[in-house]
Amino acid sequence: MRFVSDITNCRFSFLCNMKWDELNRIESTPSVRYCQRCETAVHLCRNPADFDRHAEKGHCIAYFPESQHDQQELIGLTRRPAD
């Protein structure tokens, strides 16, 4: 598992090797793309508030922190330490 430095108490339980640009665009919702490999929607998160909102819903997340342009994108499912 990989720790996300600016997200409090969260780890990814599953990291996907797909890249955001490889996912299928959904025209009506630019912040959501579809992963054909996992057959699931992936929600773009740019800040901790977006991240928390989608993680609590159990969504697959693509995380690109606005404040850390050099950080690698992370795509996957999250797991809180209590899980």
C-alpha cells in the first residue's frame, strides 16, 4: 500500500496501473472517466475535500493534488486505517 502524504489517515488498498489519460472520457462528466480494465467509474480528485468525499462513498479515485504538481498520479481504491 502507498501512503498519500497530504491526505490524513488514508492508504490505497488497490493501486491501478492505468493512467488518467488512458481512461475513457465521459462527455457529460469531465471529472469522471471509465476504466475498461476494472469496469468502473474513476472520480478525479484535486484536493483533500474531493478525496474524502469520494473515498467515503467507496469510489475509485484518481488523485492529482493541486499543490504537488511533481507528485505521480494515484488511481485506485482507498482504505481507512480502521478498515
